Amino acid sequence: MWAALAMSTLLTGCKEDINEAIGELNPEISLYTLRSLYKNTDLQLNESSALGASYFKAVVVSHTENKNLPENTIAVQNIWRNQRRGILVEVTDASSFKFGDSVQVNIDGAKLIKKSGLLVLSAVDNQQVKVYASNKNVAPLPVSIANLTAKFDEFESTYIDITADVEPEPAPGTVLKGDKILMDGDKNEIILHTQDNATFAGQSIAPSASFRGIAFKEDEKVQVRMQSYADMAYASGKLYAGWPETFDAVDASIKGSYDMKDKNDVSFPTGQWNLYQAILGTTAGRDRIVSGKNAIRMQQNLNVDGYVQMNFDVPNGASKVTIWYGSYWTDRSCTFKLEYSTDQGTTWVQTGESIADAHTTTESMNSKQAVFLMNVQGAVRFRITKLGLGTSNNVVNNGRLGLDDIAIYKSY
């Protein structure tokens, strides 16, 4: 089973420009702009300090009833001009607001303050928050730990998804309560924090999972705070040592052509890979480089399948495979699938469904993450197969595909 974690379909803020016809400012402000007003000192919000704005619209992304945020605090987020931002809002009674509520927040008289490194909208009475729709489908945004820590302001107080191991590996039955270290294959780490009184604090934690929750910070330490036990998604065994494969250990010139005939095999730290109709791309802003300097770029408009294929096995089965992906630059999407072999590459079996929603870098520089769940025992190898659908036309999408940071998790 797989899940390709789609881009969030959240509320989009309105334009915040002067209406030249009537000379008036828009009364609605985005969270992107609201956050930019804060200049390291408490800010009382009014018509003058808020650029003429009096409210913002957003969606609630916290589960107040599960008690894993500060008391009477909700997390909200919206999107403005492809800029996704969130903020914590202190209200008089947080129980009035549910995950997925679409809200309009009157900011007149509220304050922008910093608490433990987080920007907070304080002094908001419940009467200033109007719920005008409910049960909005909110998807978490997959983000790597390295990207989260490097660009925390972009993700602060939003609903995110971190795929990582728990370090050290928890003994069976270990509960979520307290602080747990989440670590990726490059040894980057953040804290998974669960308050003692959270409703799911006594539930057990998996060795590895996609941990969804609010991007948080406390005493300058970056955290993710789950909002329900279901936020620990795609539980699996631990990541194999030396993974993910980042394709950075060799110079990109080693594989500079899509098909080099008898030279398509390239050795990386994880083992030897066959890159057929694929090169190592290094173009920032175009190639889907999640970490390091290289990413895989697969050819477009072909009638034959292309492969990024392991020529070796991992020994202890697999419970999960994750892949970061997107279209190269402004190319059309394409279709690819994950296959595995338990007979050293003689035969291949597809796992999960094919994926066809790669997006352009102009749509988002953040790659998507595909998560495939399985229960494969014993030695196994994998390959990503890009389907040879022919030249793109009105009904066929077959652009170049970008891949990076492929990870395999042991059986669980």
C-alpha cells in the first residue's frame, strides 16, 4: 500500500494590494503578511499597524481536545500567492474550534508576541473568531528535517509531515509521552513532543513513521507536536543504515547521458544502481534536489520504460519505501511505479499504485513524498519504473521526472 502525500488544499488568502480605483487597502490580510509585521517587539494590531487590514481567513489545524498544544491555543494556517504560513492564536476558549474549521479572525486589538521562540497572536476573544465552514480536508505538508530546521519560519505553526526514525530505537510498548528524538538518515534531528496530559500520551510509539503535527519550537529546539494518535502514520521498522540514497557520492558527470549503453550502472554508497534513461541532475531550481548536490532526472517523451534500479538486495525485508519526487522544472507530469524483486532481479512485482501527480517547480519547490507500505520478508531489491507513454500530447503527460533521497525501512 502506498500513499503519495499530496500538496495541501488549504484556504488561499486574498490579494493585499491597494485598489487603485478607489484608493483603499484590502481589509483582509494573509498570515504571510501578518507575520512579516512583527519586528522583534510586541505589536499592538490596529488599522494603522496592520496596513489597513482588520481580519484574516484561515483553517484550524489543531485538535484542542487532544491537549498537545498550550491551553486555549489553536494553530491556523492559510496560503497566499503559494506562500503557506501558520500562526498560534490564543483564544478565551479553544474548545469552540475544531480541526478543519474555516475561520475568520478579527485582529483589531490583538497583539503579535513571541513566546518561547514562536510567533503568537494573543488577546483574541472568542467573539473575534467566526467559524464559517467546517470539516475541511487538511493534508499535512511533507518536509524533510533538514529543510524544516533550515527554514523554520516557513513552516512554523503549520501542519507538517516528518518521516523519521525514533532514536534510540524504542523498546516494544514504549509510550509517546515526553520528548523523543526523531532522526533522518543524515543524522539531522528534531524533537517529537507529547505533553503528559495529551489524550494519546500513553499510546505506544513505532520505531519509524511519518509523524504528522504542528511545527513547534520551545527554548529554540524545533519540535513536531502530533495532534492525534492517527498522526503517527505509516509505522514501520527502522531505516536501513546508510540510507536514504542521496545520489551525491559521485560526480554528476559519471552519468551525464540518459542511456550510456553498457555504462548505465553507477556505484553509490548503498550499492550499484542501474540508471537507464536517467542522469544525475545538479541544476538548482529545476532538478528535485532534496539534499546534497545531485538528484535523479529521468528522460521525457519516451516509448520505452526508464529505470532507477538496485542491482543489490537489502537483507532484512522491507516494511516501507519513501521517495521524494516532482517534475523537472516546468515539465509535464508523468507516471511512475515502485517494483520489488525477491529473486535478485529476475522477476519484478509492482507494490502500491502508480503515481501520476508530479508537479512543476513553479508550482512548488517543495518535492512531494511518496510512501509505500508493504510486508516483504527476506532479501529484496527495488526499482522505480517511469512508464514509456510516448510523446506528451493533449491526453498524455510524459515529462521529465525528478527523484531524490530514496529510503528503505526494515520489516516490522
